Amino acid sequence: MRYPKDVRYPRRHLVLCALACAVLGACSQNKGPATSAYLRACGALTAKLAGQVHDLPAIAPPARPTLAPDPTPDQQRVFDGLTRIYPLYVNQYYAAVIERSRVMTQLCRQTLDDIGALNAAGVDPAGVQLMSVEAQAIDRRRDFFDELHRLADLSQTALVRRKAVDDADELLVGAFKAAVGGGDAAAVAGGLKDAAAAVSRRPGEPPGVAEQIARVMERAARLQQGVAADEAERSRLAADLRARYPGEDLGASGR
């Protein structure tokens, strides 16, 4: 199924619509072979996404300059020099997070498009529902990185305006590190909560950064809440499919 470019519905809705049509179109024929082929194809797409994410290079955050007690004049000069250029390093890190978020969003979108384009004719409705669970999980991830992209962009703009790194920047860098480094959603949300408090103490700070932090925290909460619910639903549907088609290879999704 291909979608015209002028269709403005979110990809998740398009994918779920395609999957729902497949459920309604499933009749009484033997659905084992079609279900097996469909789930293995979907499993290959989700495995491809996982491999692509795994192969992305690590992004190291900058280390804030430190000064030893009772520094020598040379140590003080080095510290002062590093402190002057430290905002540049943080700016570059924000730019790297923006790019990583863009890449993650695109990879998730492409996977959703590929799942939606698969032929689900003759597939058992439980198999289609199983991939609906996978598609919704991928879409939540896409949505999270889409909002993270906006937060990194706003943070970079605010840093350029202030020309100095503050406590909020340090906390945002920590939250970004957890987000792009594969940390769990709870760690990201915790770091962002502290960053939001620090941003609120900035004198004359426009509301954009704080509002965007709240959006990313909400998306992180959705990710965290979805993990347990998705796993339970996957297990239920996979068990149902294994019972119906004991001789079929249902791929990784059906295990």
C-alpha cells in the first residue's frame, strides 16, 4: 500500500489503518503460511531498525573544565582558556543531538512505511494485531525523538543567545546523553525534570525551552508506560498464534 504525498495523516494512523483493513479482510482460509510469511517479514524490518540504531556512532558529551585546588598559574591559564571555549563544545553537542534525533525519527518513519506496505492479505487477525503493537511502539519512539530534536534546537538557540553555559545546560546535556545513548525513559525524564527547574531560574528566559522540556517528558512517560503493556500484549498474541499454528515458523515476533 502506497500513500500519496499530500495525505496529511500521521504515519502511525496510516499503518494502523492498513493493518485494520487486513484484519477485516481476513477470511476463513488457512492463514498459517500467510501469517508466517507476514510475521517473518515484519520481524526482519524491526530487526533491521534495531541494527541500524545499534550501528549509529556514539555521541560523547563535552566534559566541563575543572580546576584543581591551589592551581599553578599555568593550570589557571589552561582552565580559563577551556572555560572560554566550553560553550562552543556544548553548542556542537546540541548540534549532534539534533542530527541524531533527525536520523532516529527518519529510521522509525521508514520502518513504519515499510510495515504498512507489506501484504497482509490472508494473515490471521492476531498476527496483524501483533504487528500493530510493534508499529505503535515504533511510532512512540519516533514521536519522542521528534520532540527531542525540537528541544535540542531550542537549547542550542538559547545557548547562542546567552553565550555562556549554565546549570540548565549541564542538566540538559545529561538528559540528552541518556536519550541518545539508549538510556531508559525514566532516566531521561528524571534529568529533564531537574533541567526544567534550572531553566525556570534563568533570568528573562523565553518560555519555549521549558514548554518543550514538558513535551519531551510527556513523550518519555509514554515510552515508559508502553513497555510493560506492549510486552504483555505481545506475549498474549504470540501464544495465541503458536497454539493455532504449531508447525509454522512465526519468526522472532511470534516467539
